Amino acid sequence: MKKESKQIIKRLALKFFCVLLLLVAMDVAYYFTLYQKDLDQHCPIKLLSQKALTEQADIVYLAESSNGSHAPYDTSTLPISTLIGEMLPEQQVSNLAQNACHAAIYYDVLNNIPRSAPVKVAVVTVNMRSFGCEWIYSDLEPALQKWQVMMHPGPALYRRLLLGLSDIRPWNAAEREQLILEKLKEQTLTPTATQPYRNASEWDHAFAQAGMLYNGQPATGDTLALACHHIKHFALTLDETNPRIQDFDRIVQLCKKRGFTLVFNILAENTDQIKDWVGPELDQILHRNAEFVIQRYEPQGVIVVNNLDAVRSSSFFEHEFPTEHYDFEGRKAIARNVAKALKDR
């Protein structure tokens, strides 16, 4: 090699080293100055993964607000994760719940658990409401997508740069309303003699026009709105194309790779109210979708705890919108079934 060529290579190598050194210095400076502020603003779940290590967890419990929500009249406000821990006193259960989370976020939290954490079991909630377009296109989703960007592997400054380059923006009210109207038509159904609708949009519209609950009682504005919300959230045919199913598939593969025993905890829905207000057809659709989850994942070695009917209507203390928020008796019922499944495995 000519002397001039060697000098050119040396100069390029020196420049590359200087640029690399500058980037490392910038990353370190960012990490110790603005990084924590950006995490608080754009990724409050980042520290959840670290809890598995700091708490030396044997079991991690991933959930949304169902874990810690409690009724105003509760004598005990203990979350489901703590109740599971009390029922399994020899195991350390770590609460990795965060309001509004869904399967895509759970994947990121699990993926960022340090390798040195002693985790053996991951309990992940399966919220049947999360499969519907109302949640998939929630007005909270853009913020959650920003969390996911900040959960990417790599240097802190690189992740912040990705966030700045992303085109994530919230929908305005009119955009989201139009989007939901279109997506409800894609929540397809198989018409039957007692359920003649081809999709959730048709059913929702027909039910709202009728103004009558299934039990024969005239609907008030509040009861009609809640009944229609049940239709919007649960009237769908669940299959492998649903984006949340694809997220759960990724969780299964990740847990196999990490060696975690995986438990899917199908949360309780207010099936008493659904049958009484909307009718048995919607209840049957909801149960078929839960069965789809069971049949898809149990053969893959996942422990599936079906809590769909585990909580009675009286334990659902919120009445403006369908939620998986239970009073103490409801939370205890969920915890008992999960703890039993873990004892029996």
C-alpha cells in the first residue's frame, strides 16, 4: 500500500474515532442531565423493568389499572399483585402495572428486564376490551407509542433522537371519531337468527335506535350509552390478525427466549350486565373470543387463567364506562385464581 493511502486511512480512522468519542460524550452528558426529565415526560414505564431486579422478584405481574383500582367503600385497597403475593408467601411478587397499558407495552417492559433479575414467572393480563378498536385507537395511544420509542434498546441519546424523528402525533377529536366509525365496521361478526348484524357498527346503531335494554327495561341515557359501549368493545371476531394478538404472540416468544414461565390472566368482564342489558349473543361472542385465547396459547405452554366470569356485577363499582376495576372482593377473586394456577403448575 502506498504511503499516501496509509496516511489517508489513518486520518479517516482518527476522524471516525473523534466523532465516536464526541457521540459517547454527548450521550453521557445527556444521560446525566436531561435523560431523567425526558423519561418522566415520555416514558414513565422505563423504571418498571428495573423493579424486577431491585425487588429481586420471582414473579412479575404486568397489568393496567385493573391491578390497583379500588372502590370508595373498600376496607382494603391492596392491589391484585399484592394479594397474589400474600397467597404465595414463599415467592416475591413485583408489581409492574401501569395505567392504560396493553400487550405491546408489556412486551417492552418484559424485554427490558435486566438479565440479572431472578424472574421465573411473568403474569400478564389479557384485557378482552383491548382487542377492540376503541382501545387500539385510544386517544392515549400516541403517548403510549412514545413510551415504546424510549424503550428501544440502545444509547439514551439515540432513543431520544428516534423520538424526535418520529411522526407520532395525537388525533384530534374529529379525526378519532371518524377513525372509530370506520374501524367498527371492520369488527366483523357472523350473523345468526338472533344476532343479525354483520359488524359492531350495525349492532351499535340498531341498539341505540331501539332505546330498550335486553331485559325489557327502557334505557336511560346512561344505561343505553354503557350498553352500546359493551357492543363497541366486545362485538368482534377475534383472530390472529388482531394487532393485540400479534403482541401476545411476541410476548410468548420473548418469554420462551428468556426462560420465563408465562401466565396469561384473562380479566373479568361484567358478563352479568352484558347478558342482562345487551343479551346472551354478545356474552357468547365474548366467551368465544376468550376461548380463542385459550386454544391459541395453552398448546404453546402458556398457563391461561380464565377469570372472565370470576367477578359478579356488584363488584364493578364504575357505571359510566366498561372497566376492569373491581372492589376488594373482585380483586381477591382474580388473585385467588391466579395464585391457584401458579401453585398447581
